[in-house]
Amino acid sequence: MAFLSTLFSQVINGLQSGSIYALVALGYSMVYGIIMLLNFAHGDIIMVGAYVVWISTANFGFHPIVSILLAVVVSTVLGVVIEKVAYAPLRSSPRLSLLITAIGISFLLENGFQLIFGAGAKVVPDFLTGPSVHLGSATISFSAIVTIVVTVAMMAGLTFLVQKTKLGKAMRAVSEDMGAAQLMGINLNTTISFTFAMGSALAGVASVLYLSSYGQASPTMGSMLGLKAFVAAVLGGIGSLPGAMLGGFVIGMAEALVSAAGLSVWKDGVVFAILIIVLLVKPTGLMGKPMTEKV
Amino acid sequence: MKTNRKTIPMPMRYLINTVLIVLFILASTLFVNSDAVSGYFTKILMVIGINIILAVSLNIATGYLGQLPLGHAGFMAVGAYTGGIFLKAVDAAKATGGTYYLYIAAALVLSGIVAGIFGILIGVPALRLKGDYLAIITLGFGEIIRVVLTNIDSVLGFDFTYGASGLKRIPKITTFFNVLLCVVLSCVVIHMVMKSRHGRAILSIRENEIAAESCGIRTTYYKVMAFTMSAFFAGVAGCLYAGYLGSLQPSSFGFMKSIEILVMVVLGGMGSMLGSILSATVLTALPEALRAFSDYRMVVYSLVLVLMMIFKPTGLLGQYDFSLSRILEKLMNPKKSAGKKEGASHE
Amino acid sequence: MSEQKTKLVEVPGGIIPERDVGQPPVLEVRHLGIDFGGLTAVDDFDFVIGKDEIGGLIGPNGAGKTTVFNLLTNVYQPTRGHILLGGVDTRGKKTYEVNKLGIARTFQNIRLFKTLTVLDNVLIGMHNGMGYNLGSSVLRLPAYWKQEKEAKQQALSLLSIFDMQDLAEVHAGNLPYGAQRRLEIVRALATNPKILLLDEPAAGMNPSETAELMENIRRIRDRFGIAVILIEHDMNLVMNICEGIAVLNYGRIIAKGTPEEIRKNPVVIEAYLGKKGDAADAES
């Protein structure tokens, strides 16, 4: 019985962290789908969002709702600004340059925040607390419930947006064929900015959920989190939104199971091992589409 | 084909180069080892040397082969730990005379070979992929190396790498002389390979892989070869690093380190060995020279990277490669070379 | 150059010039076909070419001509059929192995090594002609010097076919379009092939350049004794230089024969050359 409840709580953990990975992975997939860029800076937007919450809650004492809104807004704006300033000028450059720029932005954010706020973690005490749910001898924390519910809601919302709205259609068109989409009258810049905005907003939400689960922010928190979410996106099939969601939960569960087996020091290794296996066996991921080169 | 240019015949060129290099090594070693130079300055020079080897080795896989491996620090780590564990195992600190130098040479070669083996093991699967996918998979491998180095002792059951607490008391075998020697040898060997049919094969893959295949180039073989060479020299640099620092920690060989090296290569110009040498020197020396600067180092690094990509993606020196004798030739034929260059770009 | 009309004779597998009878055909293709998913791009492609024949492969755009070249060089693996190069089946071999066996090609969209010099481009073609190993490179052993020197001389001699030897140090990307096309041919020749596949070598050339190209192709064939297959849209070039022509439409061969036969073939005319009036213009 004790084992089952441990397993159960690990499953919940997996779903919880998986949700966060999924939200972040969505951002990676959306951006890759549209401009074929692995936006290394994406994970660091979460870090910025978390810091915003910390500043707003712990420093200014604003109401949590305000902090949440601020975090999402700042994340969104940051994402759009980065795109305009650093990525847009390189749209016709070789992809390698774009990749390196993204890496540069990521490092800039991490080291910049470290410089300004110091390397230590900033604690955000008791953010988003509420009653936990008890199922037999197992407990599901409030933050876990909120995380999973919010994530599912966001995914549903995003799917609706992408499938049913005009903007979503534009996004899909641009990711299929940038040139043709433009010829059909789609404003490229707006669509790309919107994609970044969406992805970054999700990252903002993820940062809030992260804080409710882990309670602290540090300059490098986005780095490993981003990398793992990125693995999730690749696992699911980069460019595929359902894939990103699936990938996120799989990675979350994998980590939880590894921890449950008592091997939590190997967590990172397992995630990257999954990455390598995916890339060698089916590089396009669980739900991705293959691409061929014309000779 | 008529040549009005005065050229230095082949064997002569090599003799001149060799003599100049040997003189340079002797002169600089004497200079550095004299009392005129402080220990602090010597240390900086050693770190510069290690970074030069790292940059020049990464340049093989990025600049010459045209890929973007993001796990270079992993190979450095392999070399560092190989060298460190070896030197401790043979108790090199207590060796004297010829045996001492033998141990050092053996450590360097061993580090390179083990790193090279990892290069093959990682390269064969990874190089089946291209572009972004190659970048991520090498990143993954680099991280796995770090995780394994941190945790392997619990699997092995005995103390091997000493994990997160670090491998300590490594004999400090690194001196200015052997760093310089390794730098020179690395650059010479890489240069020799690149100016041969093997080097051309590697470059052709970068330029147009499908065309290279159609010319009979065994692309997989040469991709792995370039990757392995890159890993080999990174391993040598790692060993020097271990012998310099005296202790190692897996966390110093993460993604950040790989990016630091990448910045050097990108800044110098991917495909230019001279560029890598110069930028490794500048990017190592500058933060040291401006001590107060050092907190800002990483921020500046990142900014440099971004601005470089936006404004001059080919780096400072592009693909310009260095040739001492070519410079001498240009000096001997000043007008001719200027005219020829113009004509060439007009054709 | 005399304009001998080549007489084509039937051999098992197809038609080759009379002079090549008795020797094994350099290339024999049987029932070659490839499907991409649900689409059959090439089907039942039978082809034989004599040892030093100049053959042509023509057809409307999208007929599958470049696909055939890709199949012959194993860039695509065929779904069915066999390719026999000098009697050796090339199935399952990699592209570089096929090149070593003796097929070289140029590309429809030029694929040069742009940042490398003209000489280096050709030297890369000569890669397999040199045998020195990595050790020889690093230690600069005599084998390196000797082979590099010979290769360089050979490369310059090949470049002189197109009078390009003085451009040796120019970066390939800086060459004008026509020179780039010619360089691709030289590079392909450098691989010492038995058969040369030229994919639209005259694209973008004016009539005098095309005439020069014709001369050069004949000269190459005579000097090196190799077979040449041309994909071309320039009917003047094709009709004048090719001895045997195969016409492709929708991935299938609709006609094979000498230029005269093809010119008069109603199926071909209908599919490709247009109505009778246009064919008369093409003849002039």
C-alpha cells in the first residue's frame, strides 16, 4: 500500500513537472515550426517571469493576481522584443547564425540577471497556496492541482486558437510555406511576432506554476528546465503542438519514475539519453513530419 | 603555365617555417621562465594556450566541417579526467628526470586518444544528423558525459572520478613550455591535414555534401574523422587544464563551457585557424587585463556573440587562413598580388 | 569535326553504336523504376549505352530525367530494376562507391564548392586518384609531395580543355555562370569516370558558347574514351551531338533511336516537340 501511494505521488509529481515542461515545450515547437529556430532563450524567459513574480510579490507586496499578470505580460513582451531585435534581422541568414544568436541571448539573460540580482536563489514564500486534496493515504498538493488544470486549460485554448481562428490559420500557413503565405496576403512579421507572443505567454504561465511548485527563482533555473522542455519538444516532434504536449508529460513522468526508483541523481542523464535515442531512432519525434532535401 | 611571380620553392618554405617556429618556442620559453615575467602572467599565458587548443580544435568541426557541435566541453572533460586519473595513478608528482617527462607525454597522448575514442563513439551516430539536430544531439552527449562523471563512482563501487566533490591533488605538470609545445603541434598537425586531400574532402562536405559524395568522397568517414580530430585535441587541452588547475569538477564542463569555446571560434571567424588563435587570446586575456571587468565577462561574451551574428556573421577573419610563406611571397610581389586579386573578383 | 552519322544496332538490352559492338556496354539499365510514396516517378526504364557513345535523354519538364540521373548515381535507391555498370550491379551501393565504379555527374542547379578555389574543386574530384594516407599528410612524406604535384598538373591539364587553367586560384563562387558550369564538368572528369552524366550543361549559354561546348564534349569523348549522357532542352545541341537519344515522358521511355528517327517520330513530336511546324524550326 505504501508503495502504491509513493508511486501515485510520483505520478502526480510527474504530471506536475510534465505540465510545466509541456507548456515550455509548446513555445519551442511553435517557434521552430514557424521560423525553424531552436530558441535557446525560451527557457530563460521563464526565469525572467519568475523574477518578476518575486520582485512583485516579495519586494512590492502586490497581490498574487497582479504578480501573475505582470509575469505573463513581461514574458510576452520580452519574447516579442527579442524576436524583433535579435532574430528578425537574421531571417535571411544561414540557420547556424540564428542558432548562435539564440544561444547568445540565452546567456545574456542568465548572466545579466546573475549580475543584477546575484547568483543565489530568491525565495517566494507561499505563493499560490490552497487546500490539498486527499485520496486515501495519498495527498495531492494544491499547486499540483492548479498546475495540471491550468496546463490542460491552456492547451485546450491553444488548440482552439491554432485550429479555429484566422491568426492560428496564418501561423499554420507560415510554418508550411513562408513564401506562399506572404503571397496570400499574410503579414509575416505580425504572424511571427504573435507566435513568439503566444509561446512567451505560455512560458510566463509556466513560470508562475513553477514558483507555486518549487517556491524559488535563480538565474540558471531556466537553463536546465529549458533544455529538458526542449528535449520534450523534440521527443514529441518539433513543430508539432500535440507532440510538444505529449513530450512534456513523457519527460515529466520519466523523471518522476527515475526518482521513484531512487536514482534521482541520474535524472538529467536519463532525459538526455531519451533525447539521443529519439534522435537516432526517429529524429522527427513521435508526432513529427519528415523533411527531405531536393537534389 | 608561366609564372612571373617569385615563389619560394616547397622544401625551403618548410625549413623557414620550422626554423622560425623553433626559434619562437625557445625564445618565448626563455623569456617567460626568466625573472622578468611574473607567475601571474605566466599563468595567463598557459590558460591562453589551453583555450587556443580548444578553439582551434572546435574550429575543425565547425569552421572546416561546417557543423555546430555543442558538446565540445564533454571531450575536454574526458581528456581532463583521463589525464588527471592517469597522473595520479602513476604518482607523477614523485617522478623525476626522464620518467617525469615520459609520464607527461603519456598523459597528453592518452587524454587525446581517449577523447578521440569518444569522438568516434559519439560522432558515428551523431553525424548521421544534420544542422539543428546535430547541434542538439551533441549537446545531449556533452551533458551525459557530465552527468556520468558526476555519478559514475556509485555505479563502479569505488572512487574513480570522485564525482561532484571533485578530483583533487592532480600533479601540476602543466608549464608554459609544454602548453606552447602542444599549441604549436596542434596547429601544425591540423594545418597539415587541412592542406591535403583529406582536408579538402572535409571542406567539400561543408560546401556541398551531395556534390562531395558524387565526387567519390566517403562523407561519413570524413565527417567522423574531422569530429574525432576535434575531440582528440580537445582532450589534450583538457589534460593540460587538469595539470594546470590541479583539481577537476564535472560542473565546470557543462554547456556553458562549450558555449565559451564556441564564442571564441565564432568571433575569430569559423574556418580560420588564425582567427581562433587570436580570439582565444583576446577573450582570455582581456577579462584578466581588466580585472574589474571579470564580473561582466559572461555578459559581454553573450553580447559579443549576438552582435557578431547580426553584424558580421563571418567573424573577424572569415575563412582567412594563415600562411607565413604566403605573406613573404606577397611581400616579394607587392604589385602583382594586388592586381591579381582585382582581376579575380571581376572574372 | 566530321559529322559522321552513327549507325545504331540492336544488342540485348537496347541499341548502341555499331563501333561499340563486341565490347560490354559501359552502362546497362533494366526495368528501372522508383516510387515516391504513391507517385511513380520513373518506370520500366531500359537503357544501354556504348563504351564511348554520346547519348541524350530528353523530355518535357518534370518527365523524370534528373530523377534518372539520381537513380544512376544512387542518390535515390531504385524501387525496382537494375543498374549494371561495366557488368557490376550497383544496387545498394552508396553514391561515392558508384562514383568510384565509374559514373560522374554534373547537377542541374550547379553544386560547386563555392568558397574553394577552382583548382581545389578539381583536386577534390581527384581525391580517389591519390592514395596517400593521413600519416603521409601530417608528416609530409614523399608520397604526399609526389601525388599532390601530379594531381595538380593533371588538374591544370583538365582545366585547359576549357581554357580555364589561368583561373585556378579564383574562388569558384566568383566565376561567371558559364564558367561555373564548365568547372562542374572538369570536376566530374577529374574523378576519372567511364561515363559522364551531364545535366543541362548548356543551360544559360548563348549559341556560340553552346557550339564551343559541343566541340568540347566531343573532344572529351575522343580524348578519354568515355561515354556521355546528356540531359538537355537545347535541341540544337542534342540533335547535333548525340548519337542515340531516349525520350522520356511521365517517367517512361516513349521513344529511342538516332536523332533523325526521333525527329520524325510522331509520338515524340506530339509529346514534346509540339506540332509539325515547330519540329521543322527545331531542325534548322
